[in-house]
Amino acid sequence: MNTDESKVTSKLFLAKNLNFTEGKLEKLELFANQVLSFNKRYNLISKNSEKNIWHRHILDSAQLIKHIDYKNFKSLSDLGTGAGFPGIILSIFYNDILTFHVKLYEKSKVKISFIKSVINKLELKNVNIYENDYQSHILDTDYIVCRAFKKLPEVLRISRETAKKPHKLIVMLGKSAQEEINKASKDLIYKYKLTRSITSSDSKILLVNAKK
């Protein structure tokens, strides 16, 4: 699938299945263009995934909307947001819902600078970027999402030790998802569900309900 085909197919799915409006799709396109432009100088995403950015990064991030109940919860934290996947995608979708706030955490100064410029250019009102200081205080958030962040045991430790309870944990995993879960079973003290990613038959999404 070439770049144009990937964009068209992904946009149709985003509109039909995930309820992205035309205005939100326009913001996604502006964001994609910013990522690709910035990627010429800095490594935000792999060069090999540039031509498939809509499917591999945007749609892959947007699918998390299906697992987020913004009507009954108030906030979401994206740990290690990188170029803004999935955090910026989610903040675009929830931008008109001022009662729902998106918090992005990232350690790279270059990526933080990029995210700040994107927030301003897209006029996103419900999102803030923090310099990876989730370790210095309790994560006061209803959802924690992770995409290519840290190994599962470390993610579970953060959920267990530095996040308020209760919260929902959403971790995007690869084809070794079940193996990772089995290895981390002693740390997975909460009920969980493993669901298939819509963008890759090999990938899974781990959903954890972290309670006291």
C-alpha cells in the first residue's frame, strides 16, 4: 500500500469507525505533515515508517479511543509520548471536550520542543507536555497509556507504585504480548484483558484495571 492509499484508507476508517470529524481529520493531516517535515532533521519516527504514517502511527494510536471512557473519567497520561503517538492523536480527538485533559510525558528535549510547537500550531486546548517527571510525584490520572515506552514489568511498577488508584492502564504490545504478560505475571496483580490491535494481527493491547 502506497502513501496515498494508506492515507485514504485510514481516513475512511477514522471517520466511519472512530467518529473523527472533518475538522479533526484536518488537524491529523497537519500533525502528520509536521512530523514528516521535522523528521528530515531529527529522528521522530523511523524513516521506513514515513510512507505508512497514517496506518502505522496515526490509526494505530487512534484505536485507543475505543477503550477510553471520557464521559466518566477526567484525564489521561501518555508516558514516553515521543513524537506524540498516541498522546497528540488522542488530544486532537478530545480537544472539544474541555472536561477531559491529556498529559504527555517525554524526556527528549528535541521531542518536547516539537510537541510544544504542535500544540500551538494545532491550537490544542486540553493537553500539556511534561519533561518526564512522572517519577517525581504520584501520577494523578484516570488513564495511563504506553506505546513503545518501557518493558512491561517497569510499566506495571509505575502503575503500582507511582499512580493514583484506581486507574486504567493501556499498554500497546507486539507479537510477544502473551509471553511478556506471562513473564510479568507476578507483577500483574490486577484483572486484565488482552485485545487485538486493528492495525496489525500480531499486535495486542493490554487493558488493566488497577484498583487499590
